[in-house]
Amino acid sequence: MDSEQAHSTKLYKNGCTIYGQDFSSRMIELACEKIPDAHLNQGDFSKGLADELKQESFDFIIATYSIHHLADAQKVVLLKDLLAHLKDGGKILIGDVAFSNRKALDQCKKEYADEWDNDEIYCVADELRTEFPNLIFEKRTFCSGILILAE
């Protein structure tokens, strides 16, 4: 089970209604076994929300280790779209490989060059703040953190 499913299962067991989207029909199938009442949709989030999700608004939108697959401009488009689907007081929580600034990313890339995945585009909080001035970044490890967005 991936981390997103683990988080969703825990939230489901605590009484939360789960909505979700994944490009993989197999991942949706596995998730449905663990969260039978979930509202899950197949779709590539780089192309936006699935039509069914566009009709909803949410208290929280949670994504883990997924947004790094998007180019920076695509991140901005997706995050603006997600913000439009938050209820009053809602938040977007993104856990991913992320850095507070470009210098921290470059240092990590240099230090871990042999393990660095050049196909992934990691989040830089300071750069996202140009579009989302209220963005909060909580560093969790030397190369990860939680990005928090609210209207």
C-alpha cells in the first residue's frame, strides 16, 4: 500500500468521507478493498481533477509524494484549481520531497547526486510563494516537508 492509501485508510477509519483520484485503475481497485465507501476516480491529476471531483468541495485536500511529478507551472495550475474546491476554513496539505528555498535544494542535489532523480521536479516553498503568498512550509527531514495552503 502506498502512503496515500495508508493516510486515506486511517482517515476513513476515523470517520472521514474519502474522495480520491489516481491515474492507476489498479491502485483504485486496491483502495476500494480497504475503503469500500470511498468516492474514487481514475484520472491523471496533471490534466486536472476528475469530473466527479469538480462537483465537490472539501475540508481538506491531502496529497503525498505526487506533486513532484508536475512541472512548476503545472503545480501552480493544479494548486489554484484545488484552492477553488476548498470549503471555508479548508486546507491543502502536501507532503513531498520539498525544500524551503533553491539553495537548500541545490545543496541536497549536490550531496546526493548519485541518488538524485532528475525526472522529478521537487517543490521549493519560496518559489511557490510568488503565486501563493500565504503558503506555509514545515520542514520534516533534510529533503521533505509539508506545504500548507488555505484561502
